[in-house]
Amino acid sequence: MKFFIDTANLKQIKEAQDLGVLDGVTTNPSLMAKEGITGRDNILQHYKDICAIVTGDVSAEVISTEFSEMVKEGEALAALHEQIVVKVPMIKDGIKAIKYFSDKGIRTNCTLVFSSGQALLAAKAGATYVSPFIGRLDDISSDGLNLIAEIRHIYDNYAFQTEILAASVRHTMHVIDCAKIGADVMTGPLSSIEGLLKHPLTDSGLAKFLADYKKGNN
Ligand code: E4P
């Protein structure tokens, strides 16, 4: 299972990279705005800065919603760095753009996916990744994890190569449940990765080991 961090915050990206388990980064326009990154040139530079920190894939989202504009924007993003994956929204022109990019060997991440039908379409168009937003489904009393399971089932039926990137992961249990279901990738905040470390028996066990060592070596 690949671990992506879902942020545009360079400090957090570096912290996750230093942990040694990071496989990539996802961003979106809201995450960019949260870090105060505005203006096309600054945004493009920020993607390059992220690519310089991590070794894996970095999703960079197009803002256009019309096919030819998406293509122009996506090609410029892909040309920035070999790690860039063009993030395209799940709309009609987005599907056309994914097919176009796929035919040209440009990797894509189909974003804002909320149903298995959308995920099927993204795979048919040749998306590299499909991003079902599980947290946002949970937010409206729908079952985000069930969507991951449905997509896993459908993709396995036909051996689609599109990777299931569980997005809008909010906490550690989302990560564990996605791993049980067989999501290929999860993207979440640093806290969702660091939460995997925690167990009180680890902490109390280590404290006792260290105390016993100290007793015997004083
Ligand atoms: C996915 O790539 C998105 O950036 C992200 O996971 C959205 O998460 P949110 O619902 O917590 O905003």
C-alpha cells in the first residue's frame, strides 16, 4: 500500500518524507490556498519545490473545466517534472482529457470521485489513479469505505490497472480499513500516518525496558 500525504505544506511533507514511508503527495486548489500559495507562477514553483522533497508521485490539479484548456494546462503541469501526475476532475470533459493524457503517456489522477460508476468510467478512460473521497462521503452519512470495497471488486473483475487512491482520509482507522479492503494508495494528513505508530502497550513496555536496563546498569 502506498502512503501519500494530502497537503501543500512543505514542512509536513518533509517530516513525512523523513519518516521514510512516504510514496507521494496529493494537493488540490484548497490545500494550495491554505498555504497562501496563489498566482500561477507561485503555484507551479510550489509543485517543483514539493517534487524536490519527495521521490514519489505528486498530484497537481488542473483548474480548467473545458477539454482543450484542461489539455493545455495538464501538459504544462506534466512538463514541470517527471513526478507530476495531472489531477483531473470527474466531469465529462475530464474523462475526455484523461483519455487524451493516457494515450499520450501522461499520468493522471481522477479526482472528486463519489460513486463506483464514476470509478468505472475513470478506469475505462485510462486513469493512472482514481480518487474516491471517503471522508466527504462519511460527512454526509454515506459509507466511504463501502465505496472503496465496491471499486476494488469492480477493478478486480476486469483487472483494471487504475490504482485506487483512497482520498479524503481523515484518521488512522481510515488507513487501516482501506488497507484491509485493498486500496492501492491512501492519501491523508500527517496525523493519519503518525497515528499508526501509537499503542499504549508499546509506550509502557518501552518505559519498563528502559527502567529495568537503568536498574541493572547503575
Ligand atoms: C484528494 O486528493 C483531496 O486532496 C483530499 O483528499 C480531499 O480531502 P478533504 O475531504 O479532507 O478535503
